[in-house]
Amino acid sequence: MKVAAPLQVSSLARLSTLAGILVALALSPHPSSALPASPCTLGWNASSDPCVAGYAVYYGPAGSGNATRLDVGMAQTATLYNLTASSNYFFYVVSYNVCREESPPSNVVYYTPSALSRLRLAPQANGAMSVQFQAAPGASCHVEYTSGLAPAHWTTVGTATADSLGNVLINDPSAPAGARFYRGVEP
């Protein structure tokens, strides 16, 4: 069994262009406190063994030797909500049979989750801009914009609390036709 495209979370350093608008994600760091991470989704290929009765994901802090087991049944994806941002984690998957005997583990994947996922923009028919991202469930977040980066003068568009799945949606009702830079912030 191999882990295929194990993480669906994008890098924070990445810049992307959508509809002529540059999107940059920035975080407000809290060096003295542990921040919950945005939800992390793992996926893997199905085993070809007909005796497979389910899959389990093992994960934990890298180097700790401690692993948490999450039984996901026959699902080929798992979303983890209880990780800490900027902490290093390991992940691997096993299959098991009806007697709960486990296969050898898949390859180990290492990952450091962020507090916020990359922003996704969606222009609306009325000229507004929908800004979507993921954060820790229950996290209070806001979106800011600036018209230029030299120097940047950030203005808050709106605030929202991440839902139980970590989804955040904030609309910018006055998005101009020109370029506007956005960032998500978890205070």
C-alpha cells in the first residue's frame, strides 16, 4: 500500500494569481503560544488485497515515538483537526483484515502544518470577491487587503469564525477592478 498525494494543504510561501489579483497569505505569529493548525487531509491508494477490512492512520509528533491511531474504515482519506501549527508530525497508513491484523506501514510522510491554509478567491457576479481558507475549527480570523505592497497598508475586510470543519468565508463587497492583495490573519 502506498500513500498517494498524502497532504492536500498548500505551502504558505506560494503566491498565486487568480483573475488578475495577486493573493498572498500572511500569518500573525504567536511565538509564546501553540496555535491550532488548519485541518490536514491525507489520502492513499486502496490496497489490492481482497482481505482488507479497513485502514488506520498513525500520526504523532516527529521524533517522539508516540503515535495516535485513527481507524477510518474503508475510507481512503482522513482529515485531522487536532494538530498544532508549526509542529513537525509524521503520518503513515496501514490496512487491516477482519481479525484486526495490520499490514506493514506505508511510507512515512513528514509534515509541518500551518495555522491557515492558502487563500482561494472567487469573483462574484456583483463585483464582490469571496475569500475562502481553512483555519483551526472555532478560530477567530479576519481578512485584510492592501492596494500595493511598497509599502503595504492593510485594511480589514471582515471577520469570521472557522466552522466545525475549519472553513472560513469572508466576502469583500467593495473589491475594485484593479489589483488588490489579500491575506488571512488569525489574531
